Amino acid sequence: MKYQEQIKALWNDMDKQNWDNIKKYFHNEAIINWNNTNERFNVEEFVRVNSEYPGDWNIKIERLESIDNLVISVVKVQLKDEDISVHATSFFEFDRDKIKVLNEYWGDDGKPPQWRIEKQVGRPIKTI
């Protein structure tokens, strides 16, 4: 449960854009993978790319699960000034109370593709 509390605090700092606080959650040699785009970052690079893009956002934790030293989170990230939102599913692996490996999967929120709309399959999970 303590790892979940650390992830809640990390996402809170990310939401508040407290960039000076982010490094404290990670091992110095931590590996951060963004698998959708085949990119690997060290902690410095991870903080840099998040601080420079995309801008002012809100982050909401939608789900948080733990298995031993692994915490899995699902968050919604929405830009404050634009109608853009994405979801991230993150797998945080801890070693000695610090994040050693982070694997993240990002996806844009949006409408289903036209071919599924035309087939009239599926329905909204929730109304917006």
C-alpha cells in the first residue's frame, strides 16, 4: 500500500507541475519506457519532456492497483485550455522504495473509428 501512496503523490506532483519534486520518486538509474513510441528515457529526460510538453493540464487517477513491488495506474490527462485528453496506463516497478522501471502506454481519447460507427457495434462506456 505504501507504493500506491507514492504513486498518488507522484501523480499529484505531475498534476501540479512540481518538476523539482519528480526526481525524488525514482532511482538515479531508473528506466522510463514509452512503449507506444519506442522511446526510453532516464529520469532527467523524463522530467524534461514532461515539463516542456504539452502545457498546462489536469491529471485524474482513474485506477490504481498493486501486486508486490508493482503499481499499475490509469490516469486521464486533459489539457486545461484545449479539448485534448489522453489516457496513460503505467506500470511502476519499485526497488528499495524508489521507482526503478516505468513502462507507460499512452492513448488519445476520441471517437471510435468510422468503420465501427458504420457497423453500429459497441456503445459508450459513459456519457460525456
